[in-house]
Amino acid sequence: MPLKDLEKRKEYQREYGRKWYRRNREKVIAANKKNKRKRHNAWLAFKASLSCQHCGIQHPALIDFHHRGDSKKEAEVSTFVNQGQYSRAYKEAAKCIPLCPNCHRILHWNERHGTT
């Protein structure tokens, strides 16, 4: 019989959820780890598909994201990745130019010293 009182229904659902989680805790934790690993591997594959726009080097460990001057930077791409917010990381990466660390440093040096 469904509970018509909204507060009783909410309390029943909370208690049911607690009991279900206690019974299935290991499965939930394993599924979360699996999904986290899957999303991280997809991010690594995305970075592996990029190459430096200046020199063309292509390696996931060597790709930095340089925000273009006209784009509004919400946060660093790495911040979103470290927090597990991959959808936001992809959106932020779309605003950026992929560069290797050397080209990225040279670009910032040139910006600071007024050379092109």
C-alpha cells in the first residue's frame, strides 16, 4: 500500500536506501571505481588524439591547454580533471589551444615581452 503522507514516504525511502546501500556497498564502490577509471581512460585517449599546434608533437603527457585571449576561463582544465568533472574539462579544453610545454612557455614569454 503506497504511503500517502509525503513525510512518511520520504522517511521510508531514506531508510530503504540506507538498507539497500549497506547490503550492496561493495558492489557500489566497485562500480564507482570502474566508472571513474573508464572516464579517466577516455580523457587520456582524448589527450592522446591532440598534438601541439606549433610544433606538432603528439603525446598525452606533453599536452598543455592554453586559453585563448578571447575565451572566458572558468578554471584550469587540470582542476576539472583532478575533481573528476570530465564533462566540464572537455568544455574548457574546447576553449583552449593544445600546446607542448616548451611551446606554451615560449608563447607566454613572447606575450610578456611583447614579441611575436
